[in-house]
Amino acid sequence: MTEPRNVLNMCVLCPGICVTECPVYMATHIRASAPNNLARIALKFMEGSKDMEDALWLCTGCRSCEYACPMGNKVWEAVRVLRGQEYISSTEARVERLTNNSKPGLLVVSPSKPNVNIVKTLGGDYSLYWVDSGVISETYWSGRNPILNLNGIEFILADDMDALTPLSLSEKRLVSPLKILKSLGAKRLLGDNGYTLHIPCKTPREYRDDIIGGISQVLGSPESIVEGCVAGGGGLPVKHPDLAREIAMYTMRNTNPGRPVVTLCSNAKMLLRKLGYQSLTLLDLIEEAAQR
Ligand code: SF4
Ligand code: SF4
């Protein structure tokens, strides 16, 4: 876990190399949202000032500033600790419950509702366990990997970037949604106009090209690629729904809205749907293909 004071103290001396990478700042031009200003506010907050506490919620946790920062400062993680988000501990409690089950199970990592078509598609007789993908990625980014401790879970199916990143590579039980989609011929679901691929902000950059290549092999090449933060995370959509919409529009500004958006982020999917985009994750595509 990041020690906030160490991160923030290292950050405040810098002019803000990261500022133009921050989607919240770039979309809204709210000064307090720029990572370096956020670091200053966070330090003041630690010193007892509550004046700008609300500003601490102006971060989606997209990590763009971390990638840009020569020090690799995790301002986002320091800020999240200061928010008092109990995310990690509640995550562990939820995952802990799963470790105690003894029936053969399929763990589906997705915020969508459980759907028996997934089990039918895999051809097994499994108990279905459902975990929010944010839960898994948050624990993953924090250097913990509860999935590895799950007993009784035979397969894991994840519907966003977790399925395609080191988390899956380290977990042999993980079922590739791309293999399922290929066998279902899911390409036909995307229509004649093709699709736009959304690569979410937290995708590790070293996996970007492999992910695009893998998806292109199964769904065909995307007509366009949108990368970055759609503002579906970090508590921002709950605290500042108008800003979340603004940031989503900013990220999607050059996208033809007539095409479906295939996204590797379930939070992005939900926000994009609210904005009127046809938006699908890989699991959505599996469900649709299985129903046809
Ligand atoms: S996060 Fe890094 S790049 Fe951004 S202001 Fe702080 S030290 Fe500078
Ligand atoms: S994590 Fe993203 S939203 Fe938060 S300060 Fe950094 S660049 Fe901005």
C-alpha cells in the first residue's frame, strides 16, 4: 500500500509534467483536479485542512499521471487512501467467502448479473460465483492476488482487461473469453459498420499491442481505437456524475457513435450506455452469441 505522505512530498516540488495526461483536468480544466494540485490538496488534508476535501474525489484512478511521472508517483493511490475508501478490506472479505466453498465452481469476474448462458456455453455443471471486476483489479493493483487462493473454483472467466493482462497469465484456470468468442463466431454480432475498441486507462502499456492483436484476430480489426479514461471508476461517477459524463465525452470525442464500442472495462460500458453508445464487454458478446 502506498504511504501517502511519501508520495505527496515527492510530488509537490515538481511543476507537473503529468498534468496534460490527466483526463479529468483535460476534460474539465478544474485546477484542483490536476495531479500536482491534487497532491498539494491531499497534503493539506493530511495536515488537518478539510476545506477542499471534495477535491479528493476528482480522480478516477486512471494511473495516467503515474505513467507520465518520472518518479512513478502514485498520486491516485495516495489520494484513495486519504479518501478512506474501504474498498480493499471489503474486497478481501468478499473474496475470502469464496475461498471456503467446496463445490466445483465457475468464478465470473464481472459486475453484470449472473447469466446461465455462460455456463451453458462452457458446457459444465458449475456453481456460479460472481465477483465485481473492480474488486479483482483493485486487489491486483495493490499487489495482492486473492484469485490464486480460491479453492473449489475450477474456472475463472473475466470480462474486461483482467482477462487479458498479467492476472490471467498468472492463473492457469482462467478461461480466455477470446477463445469462447472465436468458437461462437461472435464477429457477426458487430454488424457492417465494425466496432470501436476501447482500451481502458489502467491497461498495462506493455500488453496493449498484444491485447489489440488478440481481439482483432477474433472480432476483426476495429474501425477505431479509443484509449484512456472514460471516468467510470474511482468513485468519481458517484460523487460527480456530471463530470464523469464530461470526461467520457472528452475521451470519445472522435468516435463515430453509430458503431458499437467494445470495451474492456465494465464501468466504462455502463457510463457509455448512459450516454447512448451501444457498448459491450467481451462477456456481453459471449452472452449474446450464446443466445442466438
Ligand atoms: S505526479 Fe509526478 S509528474 Fe506529476 S506533479 Fe507529481 S512528481 Fe510531477
Ligand atoms: S490517476 Fe488519472 S484522474 Fe487521477 S490524478 Fe492521475 S491522471 Fe488524473
